[in-house]
Amino acid sequence: MIPRELLKKIRQIEIRTNRLVSESVSGAYHSVFKGQGMNFDEVREYQPGDDVRAIDWNVTARMNHPFIKKFVEERELTVMLVVDLSGSGLFGSGEQSKRELAAEIASVLAFSAIRNNDKVGLVLFSDEVEKFIPPRKGRRHVLRVIREILFFEPKRHGTDLPGALHFVSRMLPHKSVVVVLSDFLEARAPVRFGSRTSHIAPLPAAEPLAPATQVALRQAHRRHDLVAVQITDRYELEMPALGRLVLKDAETGEVVEINTGNARQRAAFFEQQTLFQNSLRRAFRTMGIDSIQLRTDQPYSAALGKFFDTREKRRRRG
């Protein structure tokens, strides 16, 4: 039986996200995530303004009057949420951890999906696939998805995104919408603090993602409609001035002591992280993958709105 406080937390997320879904996201979701094709629906009489390319010449010849074929979208989609449960996701400098924000974003997308009669599935991964929930419909199913993202206890703490994407490809025989929610810190290099190093956050690099990760993302993107949702915390982007701290990496267990009171080190850290974020965004663009950047200390509705607007404009141009 689920404890009352956990049910309350799940219910709070449902209430917060349902309003956003009702007011804006559900319609935008329907517009930008398209079905697998078009199915023949019926033949009807031609009307001025109809596309002449849709004329059914066989029926037109028999009836001695122009008729057109009408098609409807094969709508039903599968949305697979692929959520990173590595140790770094537990971090949060404010009221919400990265994992809690991931659960809320997953809730928005999942409720939008079921309102459009689509299925929702879930893959939770660390450096192995920890849990798989097959795609289904319905509110109770979505609430279970939210619960698992929030409260599932992973066995391991590392990150293996390529392994998770290969698993998804095996489990989804048809084209689906695959949403990866992660901080994308799996390819971390040491951050320099004077003469010392730590793996607390990533250094900028020409290739911010490991080669195996890039290959897996490209393969998944060719087969599915892949969206990358990067979730970060403000203290992963800028170092707070809190004096000397002893930090432990949540994934590797490495411990390092740093002096956050040093203004030059804070400036260097900020520059490193800015370069890394820019490099990661460029990498997604180069692969043709749509990405959304979210922070635990900022509202996410504007970022989601921008994502849907961008995809809608591109769809119209295409």
C-alpha cells in the first residue's frame, strides 16, 4: 500500500500539470507529434477549394461527377519516457530535485498523450535498465508512471544511456516518440580547482557526449521521434560562495574539498559550465535532435511552449 504522503505528492503533481495540459500543452502535443500515416476514410463529392490531386478518377468516371478521397491521420502513438535515475539526479539546491522535475515533465507529456488517446511507457535506467513499464493508456497508468519516477530505488548509481536506448529499440518495433529525461552528465571529465581535480561537474569539450552515446542517439533518432530533455540545477552551472566545502560525487563516490569562496575559481567554473552547455546544445542540433533545457529553479512552461512552437513552425514549413 502506498503511504499517504507519497499519494499526496503524486496528486500534487497531477493537479499542477493537468492545468498546463488543459490550457495549452495537449493541443500543441497533438499538432507536433504526428501519427504513423494516413488511412483512407471515405469518398465524397468534390468541393471548390479541394486539392485536385485527391480526386478519385474511378469513382468520378462512374458517377460522371468529381469525387475525392478523404484520409484521416493514423493517430495512435506510443510515447516512451526514458528517465535517468543515476545518482546525480537526486541533487537539488532548492525545493525540487532534478528527479522531481523529471517526474513533473513526464507527467505533462504523459497526460497530454492519454488525452490524445496515445499510449505511454517508461524505462528507468542507471548504468543498467532498472525498470520497464510497457506502454498503456489511462489515468491510473500515468499515475503509476509518476510514482515510479519519484520513488523507485535504483540498484546502481552510474549512467549508461546507450544501453537504455538499445533496450528501447528492442522493445519498440514501430516508430514512437522517445523522450529522454537526463542531465546528460555521463561523459564527465574532471573539473579543475587550482591544482586539484574533481568529477563534480563536466568540463567543456569538443564532444560533450561520449562517442558511444552519440552513436546510440543517432540510431534512436533515425528510428523514432527522439526528444532530449536536459535537466540541470543552478549550482551545477554556477558555484555558490559558501567557503570551503567537502563534496562527494553521487555516481563515482569520489570526495574532494574545494574553496568556493575563491572568486577566480567561481568564475572559471561558470565559464567551464557555460561552454559545456553550449557545446551540448550544438551536439543535439548537429544530430538533428530536438532538445529542451530545463532548470530546477525556473518555471518550465515557457521552455515547453518554445519547444512546441518551434516544432509547429517547422512542421508548417515542411
